[in-house]
Amino acid sequence: MKRSMLALFTLLAFSGFSQQGISVKTGFLTAEEFVHLNDQSQHDYAMGVVDGMLLAPLFGAPRAWNDGQKIGAFGDCITGMSSTQVAAIISKFVRDHPERWHDSMHAVAFTAMTQACSQK
């Protein structure tokens, strides 16, 4: 049930962006490619993708996601987390969801962090 709800949330989030005239482009890496990276590279990727999420407003991203959670709330969620912890959250999610391995890694990382923050 949780998995179905998470998939539905992610689909709604991305469909909402497209309804607002915002499209999410394919990233450089798939989740399967991420799985094959060494630990340091996974850590580095996780830091970069989270930094990108936090910088999204500078590129004109809306301040609120479809579920009403603001980017600021995401920043609050990760406050106190180490980069190693964030990387572990993302890496665990990818390993636990091989059905997502064909997806762009940035979208999978978004889903992993959104799920982790909703459970915090």
C-alpha cells in the first residue's frame, strides 16, 4: 500500500509540474547506473542532487510542491543530517526499488528524499 501511494504521489507531482508548463528533463544518470557507482561516487551524487533541490528556487522553481510541502520544509527536514546520511537514504531507496532502475536518478532521489522527509 505504501509503495502504491508513493508511486501515485510521484506521478501526481510530475504531472502537476507538466500542467503548470514545467517539464522535468531526463537526467544524466539512471538509477541502475547509480547502483553500479562506488560508495564515494554515490555519496558525491547524493550531495549534488540535494544541493540542486535546495537551489531550485534560483532557477524559478515554485516554492511549493503539489502536496503543499515547501522547498524550505525540505531544507528543514535535512537540517542536522550528514551528507553520509542523505547518501544512505538515497542509496537504500534505489537498492530497495529495482523496479525504478530504468528511471532518471534525479527523479528517484527526489522520491527517496520526499519519502524520508514524510516519515521524519
